[in-house]
Amino acid sequence: MGELLGNEALRSKLVGMSDAGRLHHCLLFEGPNGVGKSASAIWLAQTVNCTGPAMFGPRTEPCGACWSCKAITDGQHPDIIVVGLDPDRTAPIISVRQARAVISKMALRPYNAKRRFVIIDPADAMGTQSANALLKTFEEPPRDTGFILVCPSARRLLPTVRSRSQRIRFRPVQRDRLAEWLAKQEIEQPDWIANLSDGCPGRALALAGGEAEEWRESRDALLDVLAGSMQGVFSYTDKLTRGDRATWTARAEQMLDALARMVRDALILAGGGSEARLYNADLTEKVYAWSAALGVAGSQRVGQAIDKARQELAAYVNGRLLFDALLSAVIAELGAARQA
Ligand SMILES: [Zn+2]
């Protein structure tokens, strides 16, 4: 599986706990998107249930060739239940209907797995009702059944769910190691992609598959706007916030991400950091200009303004006014450097 780079010790520990009969019945896999949580959940289900021959003692990884391994890879194993977003709903949620379906499956014994797994991914898509419906099952699942809740941060879950689970934290992969891994797969600009992915292999693959180009376009559009007139800023924010909220929020988050990464790079250079760590390695001159104009204090001020804009965006304020104010503030901070 392509995304299984990094967190090897964590996975071995989980298998060790399973071998010792001490695997917690409700695991909570947390960590940034693309770090390998979902792939690790499938990997664990495969390793624990693998029926292939193990040469030396207990299995440390799935054979990939036995019936069980193959069925899990194909999503066809009756005892490995993956619950994702409800396809019948327009909102991205795990519905009460889905929660009830899991509960009714729990009334039946596992078909043939050594350990049945229910993987809820993304677990933070469970609303209060769905989570409450499942609480008792999380706490006391049937024998030989384990839950794996997958989500970026445990803070996104209800405290009652959190307290019933064991948190397993996935960490980003070290940058050089990720770049090397990408280079082996003949991915172009592996160092840049590794930086841009923040050490998340799945994210890196998505970036290499076209999202990096998309990101670059969105960043360049923003930089053009910042270099131009206020009239240009207003028409940009107007266009940015058109259409329904869900669609424009995604666009706006992209813009905020691009801005945040420019500012973070400026901060790195202002602090004497290495060019090798830049997200915007293709625009080194511009980043130097931003860095000189903002300095450490200015970078931090703009960084805080971006954080605040993100929070306000989540609180349903008027997006257009929000971005007009933010971009005006950025332009004022940059001064002549915006045209560098
Ligand atoms: Zn196997």
C-alpha cells in the first residue's frame, strides 16, 4: 500500500498488543490527513487476520496473498466493516442509519475473522446522534470485535467518545525520508512535494497527482492580486466568495493556505532558516522580499490574522468582508514587497 511510509513502530506496537491479547476494543487513530491512518487501519485488520504462513513466530505484516488479505484489499471481507460518509446524504456525514446498521451487524457473530474490525472513517463525521447511538457499542463491543475511529484530531470527537477510546497518534514522516521515497517512485520535484505535503505521504501522492499544480495556480493568482490595485482585490474576493458556501469555503481555504505558506516561509528566512525548507522554493526571491518586509514580528502578525480569519470563516461571517479586510492588512504589511 502506497501510503504506508512512516509510523512503523506504531504499527508494530499495535500488532504486538494484538498478539498479547491486549488490543484496545476502541482505537482512535489521529493525525493529519494523508499521514497513513486509513491505510494503517486496513493494514492492522489484515495483519491480525492474515492466514498466510508465518515463517518465524507471529505475523509482523500481512502476506497480501491469502484469502483474507485479498478480500480486505478488495473491500469484500464480511468482517472488516468500513463505515464512510453516507452516500445517500448531500452533507458529509455518517448518519444514524449507518450507526444502526453497525449495531445490528454486531448482533451477529463474526463470519470467519479472528478479529472483526469496524473502521469508522472519518469518525468526526459522526453527528451527536450517530455517536450517541454507538456509545454503548464502543464501550463494550462483542467479543473479538474492535473499533478503529479515524480522524485528524481527537478534539473533533465528543468527549464521551474520546474517553472510551485509546488514542494512537500518527506523526508526519521526516522530510528527507519522504523525499527519497517520492524520488524512488519517480515523482518529479520530490523535495518540494515533500515540503508541501508537511510529511504526509498520502498528501504527497495527491499533490504529485495534480494537486500541487492546482495549489500553485491558486497561489499565483493570489500573489498577482496582492501586487495589484485595491479594485483588483475587491473583484478577487467577490469572485472567491460566489456560489454556495460549501464550494466557496473550499476555495477560500485554498487561498488562506497559500497565504499562510508564504508567510510561514518568510518567517523561516527571517529567522535564519534554510531555503531547503521552503514551501515556495520556486519563488525564493519573492519569499526573501516578503521576509525582509515582514520580519519576524510582521510574519507573526499576518499569521495571527490568517488564523483569526479561519476561525471566523468557520463561524459563518460574511466571507467577502473578511477577506477584503485580511488582504488589505497583508498589503499594508508588505508595502513595496508585494510587487517584488
Ligand atoms: Zn495474508
